[in-house]
Amino acid sequence: HRVLAAESDDLLTWRKLGLVKDVGEDGSWDEKGVGSPHVIRLDDGSMRMYYTGESMDGSTAIGVAKSVDLLNWEREQAGVSTFAF
């Protein structure tokens, strides 16, 4: 799965804009697919996309990407922390 964008002036007729979030590189946590995007606009005008990613072993995680134009997204990479409960 990948994330694609479209736009509309009337919510009835849509224009496809193309791919905005592709799968990760080989060996990455989201190399099998990305989906379920949720986008929020921050006070500074930039946007953050929170999305799910799936690795080849079927495990899933939440990713974050940032954009200023809704078409070009840069993945924000965080360090991994483990927690024991």
C-alpha cells in the first residue's frame, strides 16, 4: 500500500495528484506498505502525517512525516525506545 493524493474544488470531481508517501527502503520498518494517513495542520502552517507502516514480517508501527505543501513529505525518523511493563 502507498499513500496517494487527490484534490477537488467541489468534492464531487477529483483530480489525482499522484504518490505522496511510498513504502520504506528494503529492510525498513515500513518496507511492505504504508497507509491509514491522518494529516493535521500545525500552528506554523506545516503539516504532519501520522500513518501506519508494515514490515515484511507483518509487524506494524506508526510513522510521522512532515510537509509544507501536502505533496512533498519528509519522513521524520525517531530513535527507538523499548519499555517493559
